[in-house]
Amino acid sequence: MAATAYGYGSSDYKARPDFSARRDGKGGWTGSNSFSMLRETWENYGRGAFIKGTPITDLYTELNDYWSFLVLNEVEVSNEPGAITIVRCDWVGFLEGDEDEEQVFTLSGTRVERSILFHPMFQKEVIDNVAVDVTDKPLVAAVYAGTFVADLAKQNTFNDYHLRNTVDASIGKNTTQPEVIKWIRCILEQGIKTFKAPTVQWTVETASISGWKDEDLDYLGLVQYDRDNRPPGNPPMPRFGKWEWMKISMNQTTTDGKTRQSQTWELVPPGGGHRFLPPDEADGLYNYNPSDLGPPS
């Protein structure tokens, strides 16, 4: 039996008064509403209008332009008596600027394996200690690399330690610096070349419309912040020692029309775990400025 519907044209669809929207903790919006139309309208015309990515204001023309950032993600179609079709729509989107306000910060601390040459007390007692003879300071690194070992033919004490070259036994070194001997004995007599170093990671999660841009990747793998200029969210830092923030990871996932992003910084020794010798000691392998490299040729 044929049905007659009043108030609908062959290409008309009407928004029902059931629009709702919700913003999550990272700035992402989800919304829903439904439209009614003739069954033949959906089959002949509507299915081509209700396509993924269409702005809500293109279909729901009575809605304020403020909501134009919402785009169509999914539709559900059902038929009702009277040859009427109901199209239920799910919308997603991000309002420009909300990503700066809706950020989630995560602090995590753990321990990692690091070379004993990066131990903060080694830095203080040997590298930064002006009382230690500059010719003795490299001995710890040489022992660490296996270039020198203890000369057992001689008497080694806490105040006088003798080393021999592993390639040419006739080449010997000795040091009378207690601070240097302490670390040499740690490596040679105890076999300790690494230590469990505390580390802190700071992750910022957010959302945006366009995702990461080229310039956002400039500092990936480099020192980006320090104690006086900290990552977004102003994370806490240990009170003692010298530390900098290296960007170690970035992620981006787009699902159901939503783009979620995160980036993580880790507390590292100055220069990213390495510093050059004087006079360039303020610099390291991982804290150069990308802009110093110049634009691509």
C-alpha cells in the first residue's frame, strides 16, 4: 500500500531537534543528531550528500556556524512507517585553538643502564675537578675502553696505581690521583662499567586539526629544554645535578576522524649524555640547534 508523507520534497531532509555534542579531555569533539526524509530521497539523493568528512553546517543549515569544525564520521539509516527514513549521524572534530588548552601531562620515572663515565659523581670528582691533573683524567676512559689494564707486576695502592697497555706491555701509565684511582678500581677490580641511572620522562598528549608539522620534528632526538626553559606543562626536575630535556619520541594517531598526538622528553645529562672537552664543554652531540644547519639545499 502506498504511503503519503506531507511536508517533504523529493530532495528535502530535515534536521530533528536532537543535536548534542561533547568535548573530551584532549580537546576532541564528538556530536550526534538525526535527519528525517522520504525513503526515496535517501536512496536517490541523500546517500550522496551524507558522506564522510562533510561539515555539519553543510547539512544542518540551521545550526550556528560555530559548529562548522564538526565533520561527518558515521551514519546509521533506519526506515519508519510512512515511507520515512531516519539518518542518524555521528560527528567529530577539533576546534582550532582548543589543542593549546586541552593537554594531558604524564610524568614517569624509572632507571636505565648508563655508562659509568656518565655517573654524576664521576663528572664532579674527575672531569670538573680542577685539582685533578688533566693528563690523568683520560685514564679512566682508556681503562673503560680496554686500552689499559692493571699492571700486576707492580704494587698498586689507593694512592699510586700502575697501568699497562693491552697491545704493547712496554707502555705504562700511573696515577697518584685518588679520585682517578677510585674509578679505575671500580672498572678493573669490580668489573663495573655501567650503573642504574634514574631517569624521568615527561609526556604531553594533545589533539589538533592538521597533526604534526615539519617544524615539530626539528628537535626529535635532540636536547630541546633545560632547567630554566622546561617543556610544556612545566615538569618537576631534581634539585641537584645538571640536567636537560631531550625529545625522545613523538606519536600521532588518527582514528574515527580524530587526530591524537603525543611527544615525550627525557631528563639527560648536559649535551644529551655527552659533552665536548674544553673549550667547547658547554656543547654536546645532542644539543646543537637545527637552525645552524641551514635550510635544505
